[in-house]
Amino acid sequence: MNTDNSGDKKSQYMERPLRSLNALRCFQMAAQLENFSKAAEALCLTHGAVSRAVRSLEDDLGSVLFERRNQRVYLSAAGEKLLAATERAFALIDDATREIRKPAQENLMRVSCEPTLLMRWLIPRMPAFMASHPEIPVQLIAGGGAFSFSQGIDFAIRRNDFPWAAGMHAHWLFDEEISPVCHPSRVADWTLAGADGLQLKADAPRLQSATRPSAWRTWAEQSGMSAAQGDEQVFEHFYFSLQAASAGLGLAIGPRQLVRDDLANGLLAAPLGFIADGSSYYLLTPEPIGEKGAAAQLLTWLRQAAKN
């Protein structure tokens, strides 16, 4: 029997609760970035996982949260209302968790870094920082795109390819430089000598990333060369395209910092050299960094690590 008591489980006014906070996180990131693929990379998930999470919310609510047009997503009126509530709710949760954290963690520096840069550049170099600065504990967190310092993050390493929130302080780390890369054994197969040096063959297979769909176009515009026009494979995450390149499946656009270790180890080659693509990476902080202190030491080390 149904009742009219809203607190009764059998109440006719009782509404079904949302299934998952993870689904709300997926929705929030997709809404902020207006792109499911970028949201997936930021959350270290697949595009399909984010899409299913958003679909489950839409099914629960009985409302469309996004309008999908021209390979982009835009919030509907219902989506805008849910985003505002979600951001307030997660901010309250983040504030509470910061207060609950143990005092022993007060000196811990939590650094958020884009997943591919974290995996291929920062993590391999962190033992050197820990050895030279054992008094500075660092926790590395994978994350990309928009974020808030209220989410338990002290610092963030990001490329300036999206708007940053007001009040953030940006400290330059290095300029992005890119080049087509492939397995060294395939260089002769996919390049040819031209009047101005090596060129890509027109039928060279191209590896693309859904999270950087304009990478090949940017390289072609900045270099003045023609992009590869052979068979194309598209991967959900940027690091998959680089792994495919090192396996000999084709040419991928490789940022210098992400491929420098593979170049040094002979797993990849960059036969055409690197060019700046106009973007840069920054260390983002809630407050300015002074000349002394742990933050200053981290900033100095990151800049040096990018040079060496």
C-alpha cells in the first residue's frame, strides 16, 4: 500500500535516487569540457564509460542532459540545472574531506597532471625529485582539463588549450613541440627525400587520437608540410596512438616531452624534427609561488626536468 508520507519507502511521492556519484562525476567533467573524449581522458576512463554514465543519468531523470551537434555536446536546460547543483554538492564534499584529512598529510603536495604526461614524463623522473628532496612528500594524481583546487588538489600541470578558472596563477614549464614519430625501422618506408629535406610519403599510415583531433592539422600548418594521407586509425587516448607508433602501426604526432624517452631508447624516431605548436605547459597554483619553499623547489625542478 502506498502512503502520502514522503519519508515512507512506499510513499507515492518517494522518488528513485540517482544510482552513482561516479556517473555525476562523469557528467560534470563532460559538461565542463563539452567533450566526452576529453572527459574520458581527464577521468582515466574510456569514451564509452563516460557515455554510458551520462546515459544512465538521463534514464534516471527522464530528461536529456546534452544536445549533441557537430561532434560536440552542449548542455540542455536540464543539464545546466544539474551541473549547478552537482558543482555545489561536490564542493561541499571536497571541503569536508579536506577538513577530515589527517594532520600528518598537511605537508603533502598533491599534484594533478594530464594522464599521458604523467605516465610518460613525470613518473619516470619523480625518483630523482624524491631523492633530492626527501623532505617534500608528493602525491601524483592523474587528471586533465578543467579542475578546482577544492577537489583536494594543491597544484596542477596543464596545457593552455582550455580556459582556466579565475584566480589561478600560471607558472610556465615548457613549450609544446611536436613531430610525426614512428618506429625507427619504418622511417624509410614512410618518408622520402625532397628538395627541402625529408618529407612524408602521401600514403604513409596516420595514427590519430580522439582527444587531440587537430594534432595532424596543427603540425601541417606549423611545418608547412603535407600531412600523411594514408590509412587512418583513431584511438580513444593519446598514449594509445603513441604506443601504436612504437609498435610500427603508423605515424603519430608526438610531443617532445612525451616521446623523448622512447627516442633515447630507440623505440621511436622523429625523422622530420620538432616544431613548436604554439601551446605550452604550466604549473597552476592557487597562490603565487615565491622564491623559497617547497612549491618553489618543485617549480624549479620541473623546469629543469623539461630541459634535461
